[in-house]
Amino acid sequence: MKQTNYVAAVATALILLLALPVQALATKADSLIGALQKHGTNDTARTNLLIALANSYRYNDPDAQYLYGLQALHASEKQKYPLGKVAALETIATSYFERSKYDSSALYNRLALDAARQHHLREQECVIFTNLGNISFRTSRYFEAMNYYDSSLSMAEATGNKDMKAKTLANIASVHYQMGNYADALKLYLEDLKTQEPLTAKPGVWADIAGDYSNISNVYYRLGDYKNSLAYANKALSINKKVNSQTGILNNYTAYALVFDAQKNYDSALHYLEMAEEVAVKIKDEFAANIINGNIAEVYVKTGAYDKAYPLYEQSMKVAEKLQDMEGVFIAKAGIGNILVHQGNIEKGIVYLKDAMILMQQLGLKEQVLDVAEKLTDAYEKAGDYKHALYYSNIRHAYRDSIARNRSSKDAQQLLFNYELQKKQDHINLLQKNEASEKSKEKVKTFLLFTFGIAAILALVAAYLFFRNLKNTKKSRQILELQKQEIEYVVTRLREMNDFKDRTFSVLAHDLRSPVNALSSTMMMLDEKLITPEEFIAHRTELNNKLQSVTLMLDNMLQWAKTQMKGEQPLVKELIDIHNKISNTIAMLKDAANQKSITLSMDVREGITAYADKNQVQMVIRNLISNAIKFTPENGMVSVTAKQLPGSTHIYITDNGIGMDAAQVNKLFNSDNHASTEGTMGERGTGLGLKLSYDYIKMNGGDIMVSSQKGQGTTFIIMLPGHSD
């Protein structure tokens, strides 16, 4: 087997399932049913039992999981039990995931996410982002999966959830692995392993450690280091057998098959693939079984058994289409195309291979693109078309060079060496600490005797000082009270600033990482000629929109930081051209509106003016129009109008978006409320834009009014002085 196979996908996709933390997965259903029958009261405890019972069926009967999850959902809604509702929705989503119904799984995960946000259940949000990432990963949307995992990691760090952070790091590593970034993947797997190994007494940690060993085994396979690959697969298999992890055992059998295949020991590779297939059938994992089926076909191709391989590839492609496994579809297509070329049907084979390659490039699958490029080079050479053969040969070399930079065995060995060295150093430090502790016991005894003597002297001194200062008590109390008030004010202020910092850094971790990573990856692909300048231009609008969003967010933060650190800033009020300010802003935000197919229009006659600080007004208009786009769904509309009235100028920004109820409107400009709501396509922000806009308009002697209805849209009215009088 070459690296265009399904087995490597098992290594990551199955381990991802460990990142879905549901309660009582290993609890026997019978005991839970008994507990449920004894518990007659319809309360939250019964709802929790229903959720636990549902999740006990996850791997062997997802239909039963769905039914019990549905009962838990109805019960939690009657009880007005938010945590139970979120858990029930997530359980239903998981049952759909196990049945490969990914659209339904995504729908229920999003419902769970809405409920979690409504009740500020941040740890549950973290888990749901991971679930959504797993769906994207399973359906081969790797860039999307990375964004979801980034969100999960940001929340895990913000909430201090170390377990979820470790699992999310492993998931991000798996995306890097799947896309051929092996050094990054290995670094993250080792970081996760270092986090897990000291916690071996904790339930479930051994399964996570085995998962890391399995993933490290697969990275070493990709690096061509088969000795280390087998060593880590053996470590993982030993643990998985002890904890009876069937998915882990399946994963390890596929790792053995990879190595034996690379060593051209095809009989042994088939043997372990058949063992893996038996486990997949036993645990009813159709996704894994189909991956293995495709690999068996590939082994047949290598042994020249095309008649056996062809129907297996066709079957694998049909199942992959049903399971929405797009990578599986493309790999099966590549396999069929390769067989057709070998059988002499070169023209038809090339069609299959080119179709597979284009889609693999879109997914960012470097290893698979490299292999298909090699097959296309050979196919065109056989057809005597040397021009196209040279074209695909150049692509092959470009991808090979790119992969080589990520495949440095020396770098991988250095990471492993550093990890093992750190483990030994930690052990030595522990021994030294224990030795120092023993030596210090004798010193402590001597020190205590000396301390008691000093304490007696200090007690006498303290008594003298107490009586001397007794008459100054009243004055001291007054000073202490003033100091206490000052400290309380400082603590309150620091707490507010710390909360602002945590919220802002959390948003920055998500919103800056995504566009910067996208831009960096795109520029790398352009530099390495993995995409053409024309393909880069096709992505330019989307990248520009993301960067504009980040620019607005940073502008808001910088302006807010100035007001927080320096107080009120001096105004530079002048007569400004409102038509010009609005038209410039609309031109700036046009691409963002087009991205959502939103009609962005203005009806502002020339000559309308206002008397205010032009920079502050520009920022207010940009914030409010950007917000309107954010909360308007696709194919909606946002319009801007203005009127010149005696002594004042009114600007109207209207959308037909999601709207707000009265309670939401009342909280908009609350000085203690900086919460940010996600837009209709998941857009995020710091929550400072509206507060900053309100402050600026007030500073300029104006006002802002809001008219909104839930589901009907919103109108913001900016009122500014119309002249300098």
C-alpha cells in the first residue's frame, strides 16, 4: 500500500471519537434500566439516568441511543433543566453521527450549542465545537475541522479544562497528520502524551495514552521509520487489550498492515487487514470497515489481482458516498482509474484519476495528490502524451518537495529524544526532591526550637506596641477604612479589566488564528506553485473579507484600550460630509455583504452634513453597518439612509436580519455588558463595537436609538448635531 490508502484515515478518525466526552459509555444498560425503573420521580436525576442509558448504547445500538436521548430531551424541557437539555441534544447528535447521518448530527449539535450559549454553559460549548469538528473531519473538510477545533481549544483554555485541551490538541494534530504536516502532528501528539502520562490513575486516561501511541506510530510510518512505527503500535496494542478497547485494537491492526504493506509483505498485510475487518464488523463500524475494504482492494492491485480489486473499489466508493466520506470516494476513484490504465483503458482511467486529483487538491491532501500525480504521469506516458506527462510530473515534484520538508526524520527523532530526555529529567528531579526532603527533616526540628524562642520575644514586643498604639486606634481604623475602600475599588477595576482581557484574548485566539492561518497556507501554496495565480485570485475575496473583519475588531479594541487607559480623548469637531463617510464605508464592506449575498444599498443625498469628530463618526458608521451584515442571513438586505433636520442630522441603518426582543435592546449599551453574539454565519467579535459607538456619539453631543423586532430586523438611528451653533 502506498500512502493513498484508507488505513491511515482509521488511525486518526477512530481516535477522534475519544474526544466526544459523554457520560457512562461503559455502564451496563441493564443496571441503568433497573435504576430508571426504581426511580419513579420525574426529576432531573431521572433525566440524567436517561442520558446515561442512551449513551451506553452508543457503539452497539445508536437507534436505541436516539430514542432514549429523545425521552431525555422531552423530560429536560418540561423540567426547564438547561444542562440536561444540552446533554440530551448532544446525545441525539451523537446517535446520528454513529449512523453516519452527518447533516442531522450537525443540526442537533448546533441546537445544543444555541442552548449552551443561552445558559452560559461554556464547557458544553467546548465539547460541541469538538463534535462539529469531528463531523467536518469525517466528511474530509479539514480546514473547517481545524477552525472548529481552534474554537474548542480556545474555550478549553479559557475554562481551564485540561482534559478537553489535551483531546483537542490531539484532534488538531490529527488534522495536521491527515494533511501531511507530520512534524507539527508529532509535536502535538507528544505534548498531549506528556500531559496524559502523569494521570494514569484517572479513568479513561489509558485509552487516551494508547490513542497517542497509535497516532505516533502512524506518523513514524509516514516518515518511513518502520521500527519506531511498530514499537509504538505494540505499546498501544498492549494497552488496548488490557482496557478492551476494540476501536483501539482495530487501529493497531491497521498500523501493522501499513508497515507490512510498505515492506511488500502483502500476505501479512492482508492478514492484519482481515483481522481489522473482523473487529470493525463486530463493533458495527461501517466507516472503518469500508476503509479497510478499500485497502484490501489496494493490496490486490499490488499483487496484480485486478479482477478482485475492481469490484471492491466500486463497492467502497458507493459506501463512501452514502457515508459522506469524500476522501474515501476520491481514493476509490483513483484506485479504479489506476486499474483501468493497467487494463489498457487509458482514456477512461485518466478521467477517473483527474477527477480524484482535483478534489484531493481542494481538500489539501498532499500525500494523495502526490500519488495520483505519479499515476497520471505514467498514464500519459503510456498514451504517448508527453506534454501532459511532463505537466503532472512537475506537479508530482512540487508536492514531493513540499512533503519532504514536513517529513524530516531527523526532526521527528529530535522531538522524540527531547520528550524522553524530559521524562528522565523529571524523574531525576523527583528523586532529588525526595532526598532533599529527608535531609530537611532534621533541619526543621532545630529550626522549630529556635522559632519558639524568637516567638516569645516577639510576643513581648507585640504586647508593648499594642498598648502604645491603643490610643491611636480610632485614627488607624479611619485610615484602614479608606485603604480598604481604595483597595476594593482597585480590585473591582482589575477584575473588570481581567474579565475584558480573558474575553478579548479568547476571541483573538479564534478570530485572528483563522484568517492568518488561511492567508499563510494560501501564500505557501502559491509560493510552492501548488495553486495557480488564478486559483489564488478566486480565494482573494474571502481572505480580504476575513482580514477586514479582523481590522475592524482590532480598531475597536485599540480605541477601547485608549479610553480605558487614558480616559476621555479630546474631540476634533468639524463639519463633515455624511454622504462621503457612508459611501466610503459601504465600498469597504461591499465584499463582506456579497459573501452572504446581501443587498447593501444607500439613499443619502449629497450635501448632508453633521458637526462631529470625523474619525469617531466613521468608526460608528462602520461598526453599525458591519453589525447589520453580521446579523442578516444570506440573501437579506441592509440599507442606509440619512436626513438633514433643523439643528440635527439623522442616519438610519436598517436590516431585515434576526432582530432583537425588548430585553436584548435594553442591554445593548449597558456599560457592564460587553457580551458578543455570533452572527448568522458564526461571525464573532469582542462585543465592544456597540459600546464604543454609543460612547462616541454621546461624546459628540448626539444619541443612538434602536428599533427592533425578533425575526423582523433592526434599525439603528444615529442622531448628530447638524451644525456648529
